[in-house]
Amino acid sequence: MQIAVIDNDTSLLRSLGIILKRQGHTVQCFEDPKEALAMVSASWQPDVIFVDLVMPSMSGLELLSSAAPHLGASCRKAIITGHAEQLNEADLVTAGVDALFAKPLDVRKVREFAGRAPIRHDAKCL
């Protein structure tokens, strides 16, 4: 599974990256949402995206909206937040968010969400 984690909290980013890699996933971590958007826009299509809601240069919802045209239909999207009070359910639906994780994260639930992402069958055997 290809997973993107975007969060300006470096300790959470590092920890979540390690947890998901130990689960057997390929993980790309980004502190800067604009860097993540550039990577997705350049044709990298993760199977799962975990994105922080509140970041300095761009919100998680803004990132998901901007990335949407470049993501595969099966990409699962999750918001990570310590600011649940700032969320509006309509915004989550519009951004296509599949899950919401409150900080501090429940690692078991994060692992379950990552493990449930659909497996792509676009690999070619040579």
C-alpha cells in the first residue's frame, strides 16, 4: 500500500511513518502540504492519505480539494486533528474524507484504516 502522511508536527509524522512502515506499507511523509500536493500532481497516487487539518500554509481540507483531480477513485482520505471543534461535516463530505482521527491518535484504528484500503490491480507482470 502506498501511503502519504502530511502533518507539520514532526514527531507525529515520524511516529506514524514508522508505525505504517512496520505494517508493510510504503510511506511518504511530508511536513509541507504544498510539497505533498506537488508530488501527487506529478502523478504519484497514494492508496491512503492521512492529513492534518490545521497546518500553517494550507489546511488539510484545502490540500484534499486541490489534490482530488490527481487522486485515484479508490484513494482513502483521513483527517488527523487536535481541533475537531473546527470541523464542519459538510466540508468533510465535500472533501471526500473517509475517516477522522482525533489527536492523540489511536494507533490501532489508524492501522485498521490503512489496512482496509483497496488493493490496486494496475501492476503489470513482465
